Amino acid sequence: MTYGQITLTGIRAHANHGVLASERELGQPFSVDVSLDVDMDTVSDDLIQAVNYATVAQRVLNILTGEPVSLIETLAGKIADTVLAISPRVHSVQVTVHKPHAPVGVALDDVAVTYRKDAE
């Protein structure tokens, strides 16, 4: 089988994920990177048979701006499950959730969690 990779980088939104009440109330910026390993043996030039990038991006955004969760690990897992369900051509997905303003008590550029999952 021949695999290719589709990558969407920097899907951004203001969202309300976090453990602290202030994170849930005020929200903060998040971004998500998604890489899909896709079966390329059946590639055609037909969008209906392809993994539609716009669909992937919209579903990631819907989860990102949807119901808040406490941990970005949980958020990454929800995104991975959703992306894997988009098409049987997606064999695995890697999701990185960035939370650059995470309240960790020290100056830093970013906190990120990367989650990888294979289709069953």
C-alpha cells in the first residue's frame, strides 16, 4: 500500500479549555496541527473520493470551539477520533494542540500535546 500525508497547520480559535475557572470563562487562543496518513493507492482527481481538507479543518474547528474540556490531551484525542472517522482512506492521524498562554507560572512560548492514533 502507498501512503501519503496530508497536513493542516495552525487551525486557530479562541476557546475555553482548561482546568482553571478563568480559562473556562475568559478563554484563550489555541491552535491545532493535524497530519493524516492517507491511502494513496486509490487516488483520483475526484474530490468526492479524496479526503477533503476543508471538511477536516471544519471538524477540527468545531471540536476546538465546542464543549470545553479540562486537558488538552483530551482535546487532542477527541480531534483524532473525529478525523479518523472522516474517511476509510485515513489510516492514522497525528494531532498537536498548542496552548501558548497556558497558565504554568513561568514565561514560555508554548505548551503543546501531540497525540497519534491509528484507525482500527
